[in-house]
Amino acid sequence: MIVLIDTDILVDLALDRKPYGETAGRLLDVLQTRPGTAYVAWHTLSNFYYLVVPARGRDTSKAFLTDLVRFVEVAPTTTESLRYAAKLYMKDFEDAMQVAAGMACHADVIATRNVRDYAKAPLRAVTPREVLNEL
């Protein structure tokens, strides 16, 4: 199973958001043992950094991302991916960009806490707990 990890999962882990951080950590631990199965969108990395720096600082935030990309790949998106996202009938354009990234890396699912935001997406969105159950 190929999993695209949404920004909220990474932020939950980095900021130890209760009660989500623990499950996010377990998901990343499992994905770390399965090379080639975990992806993030390019824009997830900058969004993560922007959201986490105020609480954790620049060095810690960069270290988190550097560690992450040891086993998580960046989805190979293009200009056409952006065009695809723009055509999706979704409320949140950032979520549409996540879907486009998921399609680009042939993801089976998007791991997110915001499953409802992906109700009209052509790619299945599931919680981290559901991903763990399926793995």
C-alpha cells in the first residue's frame, strides 16, 4: 500500500498534539520499515515548516524534515498536477493539491485526520489508525 501523508499528520507528531500525535508516530514508525510506500506533497514540507517553527524553532523543524525524508519520498508532481488539482471539485485547494500529489505517486490512500475534506476526492482518504489497520 502506498500512502500519501497529509500535513496534519506530521504536525500532530511534531507538536505532540493530543490525542493524535501518538497514532501519527506509530504510522510513521511502520512506514519507515516499508521503503517506497510513504510520500508527501512538496507543499506539505513548507506548510509543515511554517506551522511548526513557532513552537519548535527552525533547527528542530528542519531536523524533523531531514529525518523524515530518509524514508518518505516527495511525490513527483508537475505543472500538469496543478492543473489536475484545479479541476477537482473540492472546497479546499490545498487538499486538491494533496490529491494531485497522491495521484502522481500512485498512492492508494491519503492518511489524514480531515477525512471529510476529501469526500469528493478521487483518492480514498483515511485516518492514520485506519492505515495502520490495513497495513
